[in-house]
Amino acid sequence: MHLWQVICLCPPAMLPDERRRFLSLFGAQCGDPLHPSMVDPGLSFLTTLKPGEALSVLQERHALMLRLGEWLEEWRARHAEAPEIVQELLLNHIQILLNAEQVWLEHSIHMLKMALLQTDCTSCS
């Protein structure tokens, strides 16, 4: 489990009953290892959140992905002496996954913001 998943699943202000519910949902999502879900277990609980809460979680995850990308670039700069091909392949894999995650997060954050704006506008009418 990643740190951001723990933070998202068990924030300090969460009541014990809520924490048990989220952990139960998380366990159910991880489910049968022979038939895994296509949904990242760390995101499966988003459906239980209000749009504003989901937006906050995704914004935090986006900030984390940006920091990870910066760390990877710094690491590459420090180890610039011709890395072995396998090491370079692994670093490229990590970079591509981070880039894809950032694109998905930016798209999802935009969609949630638009949905929240639309909800705010309809309640103003």
C-alpha cells in the first residue's frame, strides 16, 4: 500500500466506523487475486466520496505525482553517467507511468471541477 492510499483511506479526522467501512471496501476491491479488478485499489473508494472530497483527493495525488516526477529527474541528473540499458528501461517505464497518471489526474480534476461548477450554477437558479 502506498502512503497516499493510507492517507486517503484513513485520514486522522475519520471516525472509527468510517475507517472500518473504507478499509472493508478497500479489502473487497482487492478481492480475489485470480480475478483482479481493473480499477486501481487506491482509487476504488472514490465512488464513496462526494465530488468535492474526490477533487481534494485527486489534487493531493496529482501533487504527489509531480513531486515523484521531480525526484526522478533529480535522480537521473545525479546518476547521469551512462546508465545500463536495463536501468534506463526501468527508469523510462516509471517516467511513462508517471506521465500517464498526471494526464489522467489533470483530466479527472478538470471534470470534477466542471461538475462542481455545474452543480453550483443549478443551485443558484
